[in-house]
Amino acid sequence: MKTYLPKVDLNARKWHVVDADGKVLGRLAVEVANVLRGKNKPVFTPHLDAGDFVVVINAEKVVLTGKKETNKSYMSYSGWKGGEKYTTVAQVRARHPERLIMHAVKGMIPKNRLGDRLLTKLKVYSGGTHPHQAQQPAPLTLSN
């Protein structure tokens, strides 16, 4: 018996818009990652890219719970000795607020070439507007 493999129609991909104003970062990232992977569709296959495009607006207004706003930090390493840099959530929010959501979603998708392809379908903007009106994105209803 052969295994059924669904056909992924690239033209049937939808665009969704999510307003991050007042949403909790982790819960928002889970929903966005599931839509990017296509887990909300009946044709979901782990090794195929069957997901939709997601546009996130108002990234600077996302909320972190507990003491994460002051205690959480992001580490980057340059590759040189002593090249570790730590930045707090407040510093990231001040400079590049869209990186908060990008980093959270990136941690929830596969760490391979498929994951790299999925991240290209995520568009994050710090303001309330986005340049994807021509794609007619539908508002994404979050379950939380």
C-alpha cells in the first residue's frame, strides 16, 4: 500500500494579518508558527511547506509576562574570544521591536532548510501599517 502524499498548491496560500497589540509574546508566537507550518490545515505533512503567509503588525506593543521584561536577555556571539553580547528585552524593543517576535517564532519552527523557508513567509512590522494590502490579508483569529 502506498503512502498518501498531499499535493501542496502554492497558489492557494493565504495571507493573514495579526495585531500584536496587548498579546502575550509566547502565545502569539505559537499561533503564528502553527500557521506558517500549515498545522491548521488537513493536508499538514511534517516535511512539506504547506503553510500560509503571516503579517504581524504593532510588534512594539507585544506583552511579556512576569519579570521577563527586566530579567530576560538575548545573547549573540561574534565568534571571537570575548565576543558575547547580551541585550535585554527593553533594548531590543527600543531598537528593533520586530526582532522580539521573529526570535520567538524562529525558536518554534524546525531548525533546518524547511525552517529557513518558513521564516521567509513571516513579515513583522513595528507600526500599525504594512505594505501587503495588495495581497488582501485576512485577520487571523487567535485561540487565546
